[in-house]
Amino acid sequence: MLPVARRVVRTRRELADVWTIEIEPEGDSFAFLPGQFNMLYAFGVGEAAISISGDPAESGRLVHTIRAVGKVSEALARTRPGDVIGVRGPFGVGWPVEAADGADVVVVAGGLGLAPLRPALYRLFGERHRFGRVVLLCGARSPKDILFRSEIEHWRARLDIEAAVTVDHADREWRGNVGVVTTLIGRAAFDPSNTVAFVCGPEVMMRFAAIELESRGVRPEAIHLSMERNMKCAIGHCGHCQFGGDFVCKDGPVATFEQLRRRLALREI
Amino acid sequence: MIEGMERIIREHRFFAGLDDETLAFVAGCTRNVRFDAGQYLFHAGEPANEFYLIRHGRVALELPVPGKDAITFQTAGEGDVVGVSWLVPPFRWLHDARATDLVRAIGVDAKCLRRKCDDDHNVGYEMMQRFVPVLVDRLQATRLQVLDVYGTSR
Amino acid sequence: MTSSDRAVLTRDGLDALIATLAADGYRVYGPTVRDGAIVYDDIAGVADLPAGWTDEQDAGSYRLKRRDDDALFGYVVGPHSWKKYLHPPRRRLWRAAKTEEALTFTAEPEPAERFAFIGVRSCEIAAMAIQDKVFAVGDYADPQYRARRDGAFVVAVNCGEAGGTCFCVSMKTGPHVMSGFDLSLTEIERGDLPVYLIEAGSDAGRDLLARLPCRPVEANDITAADAAVAHAAAQMGRTLETDGIRDLLVNNPDHPRWDEVAARCLTCGNCTMVCPTCFCTTTEDSSDLDGGGAERTQRWDSCFTLDFSYIHGGSVRSSSKARYRQWMTHKLATWWDQFDTSGCVGCGRCITWCPVGIDITEEARAIRSDLTRETKP
């Protein structure tokens, strides 16, 4: 599958090692589902799977949020407006926002996990009347690691959304919650029997968030997690992203806790 | 006054589902308290004479570190309980608890409740059933904190 | 089956078959002896085939040996499989060119060459069908693979004897070639030199057969051919009980046997390289020194490497236990979830070419028998 060349039009530093880059769709609009990802190619360096972090309603903007952790993500994160990168996608199964129709929605984000959840949040907020209570629970390592901080503050100001942020490690200036993100689940107001949950973050964090949601009464088939594995081809051909019988790239990345539970508890699967 | 406390503690998440008799029994050990932002609910090392069920506001649980800022390892808010060391000898606090904004809480006289737990093991069992999950949750939260799951950011 | 579908070829007729395929524009690949093994390579005629050779195989052992006849197909399978042609070990996916204004990607052209494969075993046809399910179907079918596969002319061979590590009967993939071929051959003894019962399995095969010098089939040709295949089926070197194998492996990720096999496994990846169904690949990106051009190359990868499951921070499967378990569980169990088939065809290559002789049939049996013991009071 051939990448398509697209020009970077805007970049923004989010955190010390995290950048958001906005790419022009070059003619066609770029339709995607919340939770899907693209394969982004930095010329001569390589390709990496990057989730889409923009608004699905604005198909004229293709937005990705990238943590510079390897040579490819480093090269992608440091692109400048005017640079051209290669894009393949969108790939994968996203957040089933439609399945939450009429239900309460609890979104639990840990660290950079907020990036692939943001398109779902935009859709939830954009069609707010379709859902019951909407709860956003964000965890970060420390106050300086809170992704999309000003946007979260903006959401917190809305009266129809409950948004809470917690950090694992606080500094002296931090006046908010301290503790892992799972501690927010017990305090949030939602009807567990009629709740759909979207959880994204490090695998350990997702596992314990799902356990906490389930212990509050949320059905495991209504808890959706987004898995991360090594993705090379994104089309189920290269084998790298296998997680048991699933190819995370095409059978996921989003799947239910019901589907994932057993494998999440196993080591080195 | 005691009837008023009964109503207040019945509304608190921590005592949800407690039967009337036990509730009345426990209410006899409680009082309404408030702390202004910056005020300490208690300090590490002090006798654990009163613990708190938070009704409003946020409390930072801190570990004092000599020569440094105290480390906040957890915050507690509405519906949470602050202080568990009152249950186990030597009945002294192991951390500081500081109100980060205006805090309204139910103060529970620990000696009074310990006595009631000793006298009536049904009350003791009810309290254990409520405190053990708090301890388990806190232990689990601490484990996750130790994992530092968000990794590399500096 | 009509008489036009079946005939008997002599060795000269077989030579004519190879020559005709070449004349028709096919690049003809077949078995030949090289470096002490029977491998697949270009062949120009019968003279290139491994006449009078056989292979003695066991766990971790492969030896060529002289036969006491002149059979051309008197061996089973070697270290190569046809996947090296259909799913090449290394291929460029695309090239990119960068100028001031633009970045352009150019796909690798679809292969113009058509392949003819001589001497494809029943298990190998099954392996091709399995790789078809990976590469040739769905929204993301690989046009390069499809072009190679659709263009290929398959001349199959029924096995007259089985090797020491063969277990196609267990996997229900052989030894009798049933479908997926253009022509099939069965080598039968007749006088000094064997002859070949040839059957057409497709229109292309039928057309070609009509152009070959051959004689009509006699009743005893059929009897001899059937006997040869029955002989192979009765001679399997290994067996693997497949009943409930998917659940057996998926439900026993912590079986102590995984630790035992991991203590022997070198995680060298030989089994994945010789396996005719293993399909995993990785990619390499490179750029020209002047920075104006770049390309992406795909190459075979193995789930036995640490890099295979790497996500930032480390490898998901860092222990050799986890990597062997992944390979075998995928092959025999989760392959069913993904492609509704086993990933194993029972060719035995992974057993033969394992440097320490790990035997997939033995590992499956160990996990099964230990459980049987555990469930008994």
C-alpha cells in the first residue's frame, strides 16, 4: 500500500516530548472514525503508527499527536510547516461512539492515551444531546505532563460534562487531584448499568481502569480499550501486532474488556 | 443534634447501607467539622484520635520530607475517608492531611468508635467491611504509582 | 475424468513438459541438488532434477543419500519452499523521490515474469492456499502476491514415500494431491526408468497436456500410482493429534512444557524461515546519500526475534518461552481464529531444520498428555 504525500501545515508543541502536527488533506477530505490511526512516513527514516487526534467532523484537517520516542516518531514530531510526509490510512477499528447512544459515557485517559480519545470526545461533545452523562477522567504523570491541558480546562468549564484530572506525582504548585487515574472512577457520577466506557493509556493502566469500572458495575462488553502493539504494515500482513488471535492493526486497536480480559492478564502474549 | 448527625452520615458514601441501629450507634461518635484551605486535619506522628469523612473540598495526603517540600501522594475528596491508622495500634497517623481548599467533613471520634467496635463486634465487622476496601484500593493505587506507567516523560 | 485428463509420460515426456513451459514464457523452477540438499531453483530440463537421490530426515538432521533406482522425485521436501518465489524473502515495496516542491511515491511494478513450479508436493499446495488467505483476499490483498500466484503454473507430484519428519496425514494436507494444481505427476516404476502418470487439474493443464508426447493410461498404471501414494500415507514419520488443538494451546499458556522447550530453543528462527506458511515480514527504509531518493524494502521476519514485538520501552515477548509459545500457538491454534485454517501443513521442515531438533509434534503431544494426566483423579 503506497503512502500519499501530504504537507504539514501547522505544528504545536504540547509537552516536552510531544508534538501535534496538522496535515492538509490535499484536495480530498480525509474521513476517519474516532480511534483510528494512520501510518506516517518520515522521508528516508521510516514509518510509524500514529493515532488521529483531531475532530472527525473537520475532515479538512488531519491531526496527529506524536511522542518522540524513537527515530521515526522523533523525525515526525519535529516536522515543520511546509514539510511533506507520507500518509497511509486510516486503519483499524475505532471507538464505538454510536453504541453509546442514550447511555452515560465514561472516558478514561492516561498520559498520551488522551490523543486517540480526543476524536471521540469531539464527537460526544458535538452530539451531546444523544448521550446521558459524559465523564472525562484524565491521569498524567505530573502536572507538566498533562496533554491538551488548556482544552481540558475549557471542557471542565462546560456544565454538561464532568471532567477530572489527576496526577501521579504533584509539584508544589499543583492544587488538583493526586493519585492514579483509577481513583477517579470511584468518585465519578454515572449509572454503571447504562454506561459505555472508552479507556486508553498504558496497558497496565487500562487493565486496572477496566477492573475498577467493572467493580463499579459497568458491563465488561461495554468497556472499550485501545491496544498498542508493534504495527508495521497496518493491514494484517506482517504479523508483528498479533495479540493472541487478533491482529491489533485490523481487528483492533479498540476492543472490549470482555474480549481482552484473559489476554491482558497473561504475560508476554 | 445526634439525629442531625445521623442524617448527615447516612448521606455519606462511606456509610451507605448501614442499618439504622448501627448508624445511631456510630452517630454518637461523630461531629461536624470544617477546615480552611491550608489548615491541617492532622500531622504524622500524632495520636489518631479523629478521622474524617469528606463531604466537601479536597484534602492532600502528604509525607513530610526534611529539607524538601512535602510530597503529596494522594488527594481525597467528597465521599472519601481520610485517616485509617486509627484502626490499628499504635493508633498514630503515618502522614499529614492538609486541606487544599475549604473542607467540610464528618469527624469521627476514633477512641469512641474503637470502644464501640470492641463492645459490639457487629459494629466492628461493619467498620472492617468499609475500611478494608479503602486499604486495598489505596494499596493498589500505590502499586500503580510505583509502576510509573506513563514512562519516559521528563 | 476423461481420457484427455490423464496420460503417461516417459522421462523424455517430462523433459518436453519443462521445455514447453519454458517456451510458453514461464520461468521454470524445480528441485535440484545443491550444497548437499535438494533445493528449488531454475531448471532447464530433467537433467537438473535430483535423479537417484533421496533425503533422510529426522529431528535436527537432513542427509542426502543415493537411491538404488533412478527416481526423479524420490525425496520429500528440502529447506526451500515455494514461498520464496510467491512471497520473496526480500522485495522493494516502493521508491520515494523528494524535491523542493514534492514527495512522490512510486510502487514497485507488478512482476511480469510467470513462474512454473515443477514437483510441488501436496503439503506445499496446502501451504500456498494458506498464504493465499493471508495475502490474496480482503480489502488489502497484495497485488504483487496475486500477480505471482495467479500467473503460476503448478506441476504437482504425489509423494511415493514419506520422510522421517512428515505428518501431512495428521494435518489432512496429503500425501495425495487433490486440488490446486495444473498438472500432477505420480512417479511409477516401469522397467529401467520410472514413468509418470500425469493428470490435468485445470484448463491450462489440460491444454498443455494435449501438447505433450504421451501414451494412454493402462489399468496397472493407476494401480501402481495408487499404491505409491498409499505407501507414502502409511509411512508417515510423525503424527500430530489435531483434535481440540486450538483450545488445548490457547488455554495452556503457562504449561510447564513451554519452559522446557524454551530451555532448548535457540530462538534462531530457522523454523520460521523453512516453514512454507510463515508469512511475517518487516520493513527497512533507506535513503540515497544525496537525500533525494528513498525506498522501502520488505523482508521476511521471524517472531523469534526480540525486535518483532518491540514497542517503545521493550519487547512484549522478551523470553524465549514466550516466543516459542507464540510461534507454535499461532501455527496450530490462533491461525484458526485468523484464517479459519491451521497454519501447519505437516511438512516437517521445522523439525528437520531445527538445530536442536525441537519437534512440534512432540511438543503438542507433551502438552496434551500432561493435561490428560492432570485431569485424572
